[in-house]
Amino acid sequence: MEKRVEQLLRRVGVYAPMKSTTIYETYLRTLRRDVFEARNREIEFYRRTLAAAGNHGAIFDVGANLGDKAEVFRRVPAKVFCFEPDRTNIKFLRQRFRKRDDVFVVGKALNDSAGMLKFNIFQDGDALNTASTKWVDVLTREEDTRFGMAKKVATTYEVEAVTLDYVLEQYGPALYVKIDVEGLEVNVLRGLTKRVPFISFEANLPEFRAESLECVSRLASISPDVKFNYDIDNQMEMPEWMNAEAFSAWLSNVDKPYMEVWAKNL
């Protein structure tokens, strides 16, 4: 029933802006208490983690999708810049945050250089849409994968890409950069030469182990003092943050399918 209501609200164009209203907050607080409390725990996780840097600076949400993370980040509180190349999601984000003065939507991808990228669409607005050819290969294999049944690319289109260095110059300084771009994480970090207090990136293993290790190496080349940890479901899993060498050794052999790798560079 709830899903059908959401689909109806999407069709008439009110679902996205509704998600930033007091009516929606009241709905969560009263009828979806589980979702409301889970979001509060997530907000507290980011507040607690980012407090080590003084909570000064913007948050860059790279791969913002429909803006659920941005909704959390703005409550840290912080100014949030959403970077998203998916046309369907760009429209949704702009509708959702149109009355917010702390969230800014930038309809571009991030890459290792400026230019145009081919963006692969499995389904309009799908969180798995990607500019990574390797990610497409993983998701379109004949056999079932942990991502579900094998998918097919429905269409492609060109999207504009810029570098992380460029957006830091345009919109920074950044307190935290969250990178979740379906296999293109290493490309995003190749476009970075500046220190950022906190960075996290999605690591899908074992398919993207080599790329995840390169991300660690890249961040260590920017600042040798960087420390690493990882979180699953908004909980740092390591009692102590590791240096790049120790974390790379652990990451090379760990048997986990997914994690958010964190880099702390204070």
C-alpha cells in the first residue's frame, strides 16, 4: 500500500518536495518510528565522527542519488553540495531541496579529468546506474550476482564531469567528502590533490578490491599521516584507526562484500 502511494505521489510530482516538509516529518515520527529513529542514529553517527575536525566546512555528497544522505548531512548541521549526473535524480533532488538554503544540487559527475562521460542507465533513477564500464560488466553477467539478477543497460547518455580539486575550489572548503559512485570511486580520487579532513568511499569486494586499494594509496600519497577505518551500518568497526600500510594489508585479505572505507586526515 505504502509503495503504491509513493508511486502515485511521484507521478503527480509532489513526492520529492513533500520529503522536506513538516508533514513528512510528522508522518515519520508517528507512523514510521523505525525509519525516524534510524535516521536519528545516522545523524548522530556523522556528528560524532566529524566532530574531530570541529564540524567546520561543507559536506560533498558525491553520488547523491535521491538525497537521503544529504537530508542527514544537512542536520549535522552542514552546508551540503550534491553531485549527481543521473537526470532523473537531478530533477528529484532539485524538487526535494528547492526550499532549503543549505543544500545545493550540482548536476555533474566527478572523474579524474574534466570532460564528458558515458552514463549507463539500467532504469531511470536506479542507484546502480553508473559511468564505470567495469561496474556494468559486473551487473550484466549472465549468472546471478549478490546485486540481484543480471541487469541490462537500457540506455546511455553523455554527462559532464569535473574533478574533485575543481569542486573544492568552487564550493569548498570541505569538512567531509562522501563518494558512492558505483565503481568509479578511484577515478574520483585520482582527481584530488588536496587534503580533506574526512573522506569515505564505497568498497565492493572482491570485484573492486584493486580499485579500493588504489584509493587508499592515493589518499596516502596526498598525506602520509592519513588514518583509515571502515563502517558498516553507521558503526566504525575498528577500535583504532590504521595507517595506510596496515589498512591496505587488512583490506587485501578481508572477506567482506561491502563497506564504507573512511580516511581521516586531521
